[in-house]
Amino acid sequence: MDLVKIITGVRRAGKSVLLMLYRDYLLAHGIADANIIYINFEDYEMQLVQTEAQLRHILDQRLQHDQRQYILLDEIQNVTGWQRVINGVCVSFDCDIVITGSNAKMLSGELATLLSGRYVEIPIYPFSFREFLVAKNIDPESRTVDRAFKEYAQFGGFPAVTLANEAVKDQILKGIYDTVLLNDVSLRGSVRDIGSLKAVVGFLADNTGQLVQPNKIANTLKAEGLAISPHTISRYLELLADAFLFYRARQYDLRGRQYLRTAGKYFMIDPGLRRIATDRRAGNFSNQLENIVYTELQRRGYTIDVGKLGAQEIDFIARKNAAILYVSRAA
């Protein structure tokens, strides 16, 4: 039985493009179009497909028992109960299944139970700086690299932003930011107070690389005239992480060899979005650089914690298999 491939990541990072490239690859290698079932659940005609029964009905019209088929499902988290359908297809048909989704919750709960050991996650991120250089056809050894990095730190690595004219980069970023916040956070989490949600996002973006916790955020926003309970903030933090907008690095005590239950650091998925979230304020470049390093370590497959050794802090403890990296930025 083939493993189900699940491509995850923030919206507009390139998941759909990767899925379409795979479809083109299959066609180029002789797979008949009739044997490829491609569905984008954000297409106009598919937006009303929201339940397990509706998904079964669509697949039943095209699934065949006597031939191998390739099932490509884009943004499947919009369909409730999709996990049971995919599990049934895996058991009953000869197929290769590739799924994309913009919410981390799709990899927990029922999916983990039904497909335990039968799926692999493929995380997708906006361009790394190296990919940014390739996309813009810039030689890494050229004298323009420093200027390119300043552009990357300002506008980030979303493909559509990287390849756009500078005059419209911020408009595209604002569109991505609003879509993620409204569709993937507010709508999915039934958040009605968008203003308070944006305030929390702005705080996190402005305090990248700083140890924070819900009580600290609540007190800071209260001093600015905005009353939000720590409980509500904790819920916002979970929703933001589910939408891949922020990642949380827990604090690990090297001496006590245990995770601390207090503060953690939050890192935003893209430097361009961070700037939009802070109303285009430049902020502390050292913290911005720390955010870029964190995301690069994530991209390379490391599990990352914030280190504590007595009164000293280690920016990152990055683990991958048996390898451990201790990373601290220069003063």
C-alpha cells in the first residue's frame, strides 16, 4: 500500500503549484488523464463540497477497481470527515494519493488514528534565501547578494511576491496576510473580534525572538487600551500555529533536562508578512534575522527549542535524528 502524501504549509507557499506539477509529471510519463482524479476544493464548483458524503459521491463517479489511479486533492481540510473517506479509498483501491492542506489540525486526531503509519507529511515553506536567489537568477557569488538579502528581509519569500514588480509586492503580501487571517484563522476558529486577533498578531510580529506568554501579551495590550483575557490569547496562539502563520519554540532547560512550562518564542513564517503585521515598521533587525534563521532550520527538518543554561540563553537547540546544533546569534 502506497503512503498517503500530505503537503502542508501556509497558504500561497506553493502547495497547489507542486500538486499541479505532479499532475503534469504523471501525464508526461504516460499516465492517462482519465486515471488522474484532481480536485481543488477552493474552485468555484467545488466550494459546496463540504461533507464526507459529498466527497464520497464525487469520488464514486471516477474510482475504478481494475486500474491504478492517482488522486490529487487540494485544500482538503475544507471537507469535514475527509479522513474516513481517504482511509476507505486506501483500503479498497489501488491508488496513489496526494493531499494538500493549510491547517496543522488535519494531521492530528482522527487522521493520526485512521492512517497511522500510512502517511507522510511534506511541509512546504515560502522560498528560502537560496531559493529566492535562484528564482531571481542571482549568482550567490555576485556582488548583488547583499542587496538581494535586504530585499528578502523586507518582502520575504512567497513566490508570487518574489516574482512581482516591487510596486505591487506589499499589495500581494497584504492580500496573503488578510486571507490567512480571515479564512484560515478567524473563519475556522469562529473568531468574531478581528481587531483583537490582529493586535495579538501585531504583538507577536513586533516581539519576534522574545520570550512571551499569554499573561504578558494580555498585560501589554491592556496597557494600550485593549482588554483580552489570557485564555482568549492562548486560543488565538493555537489558531495562528494551526494556520502555519507562527511557530512556537518551547524553552528547554539544559541543566534540568526538561521543558519549562512558562514562556516560549514565536516566529513568523515569512519576513514579509511580519512587516505587514507590524504596519511596515522596520523593527529590530537582529530579531528579524533570528526569525529567518529559525525558519531555515525548520525548512531543513530540525526540531527547534530555545535553550536555557542557568541565567544564559541559547537561541536555538536544533535536533534532527542524532544530530544536535546549538545556535546563538552574534552580539
